[in-house]
Amino acid sequence: MRSLETEPGGEGVLSAIGRTPLVSIKKAFRDAPFQLYAKLESLNPGGSMKDRPALSIIRDALERGVITRNTVVVESSSGNMGIGLAQVCAYYGLQFICVVDSKTTPANVRLLKAYGAEVDIVTEPDPTTHEYLQARLNRVQTLLHEMDDSFWPDQYSNAYNYIGHYQTMDEISHALGRLPDYLFCATSTCGSLRGCAEYVLAHKAQTKIIAVDAIGSVIFGGPKLPRLIPGHGAAVRPPLFQEGLATRYVHVSDLDCVVGCWQLLRHEALLAGGSSGAVFSAVARLQEEIEPGAICVMLLADRGERYLDTIFSDEWVREHFGELSHLWQETVEGTTCVTGT
């Protein structure tokens, strides 16, 4: 095993985390008077923007001596954060237990296991809240108490979650030569939202942060409802959330996510994940309100390959939404958001 005391945090594959490309989006909004760019977080080595906070949290714990060579890392995640942590732990030779639930996709479970993580599956929701998230968190606490040397990254409240996203905004600023006028960001743990918002505040910039939340999520209020798309929205308001982080929020539906993903693929050849479709749909909804000449950036969180059995499966789409193939061919000169409020 490597010496955790001397291992630099950015060595090896971990040095590839960050510096993801910012690409121009032109074909989907041909006549738009604003400039639109996409930050391709799928090109982090673990496949998503969650590589950033995973490395940030584990690196901090290593530097403080909270983690040793014998520490077991335990976290609740249904997807990208778990995979990001599995990658970082694999590099450092740390044991990692990822607590998932029965709604976690088989593809994500296979990825976690491929990285060497132990997958602990919760099969029943919490009896009080009736939420799988709470059941996963309960299981994490049980595992932590069962082990003498364990560490909970606690992505839901750990400050190094959002600190890991400062670099995202710094990269955007350097790529553009300035900060954008608009930043569209999906919300879940609120790590990326808070990190980007605090960076904008610290630089006294005028960037408008548009938070994209799921219908049925409670982050910005509204009733808690069932949601199909993982990694977007939350059944419990995360501790990292603060009022005023976003200039504005937009609620989008599961169907908006699906249509947005397919239109990104058809118009821009971008195979992106569910929350990316949500962000794209939010841009489409607000396009008439964006000032001419404005520079806008979308954070596209992860890869579409993780959604081949769901969003990019014709059978799955028909099962949940009916026949929608005609929507893939439409332009977004009108609106992509077909059911959002």
C-alpha cells in the first residue's frame, strides 16, 4: 500500500481531475442573440463533476490526518459521488463502502464494484420519512458505529464539497477571459451551486446563477413528489444549501430532463446525463429573457453512458412517457420544456 502521509493529492490519475473543456453550443440555439457554452464535466476521469468534491474531501481528510491507511471510508450515494469516491479511494488504497438503494442503476453498481468499492444496498425506505435517502444515511451511521476506524465524507454538509467547485468557476473565467453573465447549474447536494455562487460573490461579479431543480424536490420549496432521474433534486434540503445562492431557480420535470438530453445529443452530438438535460431545458425556457450579447455557461455534470438503460432507452422512455421520438427532431426555437412549471 502507498504511504498516505507522503502521497501528493494530485498525483497520477487524480491530476486529471478538473480542467475540463468549455465548448460552444451553436446548433441547438441557432438564432439566439446570446453566446452559450457547455462545461463538459463528463471528461473528468471518473466521468462526472463529482470527481472534484470527492478529491477535495478525501485530500483534506488526509492532510489533517483524519484518514490513515486503515481507515474505511463510508458514504451514501446513488451514483456519481460514490463513483468519484471509489476512484479516489482506489488510488490511495483505501477501503470504501458505498451505501446505495434499490433504485440505483445496475450500471452504477457495476462501476462502483469495478473500482473495488463494497456496495451495501438498502432495500427499504426509512419507515418515518418513507425516503430512501434517509434510509441510506441511517445505514451509514450504523456502519460507522460498527467500525473502530472509519470516515464519513458527508457530501451533504462537508464544506470541502463546495470548495472543490471553486476551481470550476476559475477554469470558466480563464477560458472566457471573464466570468459569464449567466451560469446554469443543476442542484442536488448544492455543492456545485454553493461553490460557484461563493466564487462569484468573492470576485464581486455580476454573474446570474440559475439553479435548476427537479419538480418534486424540496430544495427551493414545493411539495415532495416521486422523481425518476437520479442525481437531480433532493427529498431533503441539504445542509449546504443557503438562501440567496441562486439569482433564480427553475423547476423542471423528469420529461424535461429526457427531452433535453435527447436534444443535446441530436443537435450537438453531446451524450450527457439526466441533470444536463434539465439544465439544457432551463436555458430553452429562459432564452427569451436572456439579454442580447450575454455569455451563458451550462454545467453538464456527467456522461450519458450511465443512462443508456433509462433516458437513452426507447423502451424505458415509452414505458414512462409514451412515444416521444418526434420531440428529438424538433428545434428549440420555441421551447424544450414540455411539462415543466
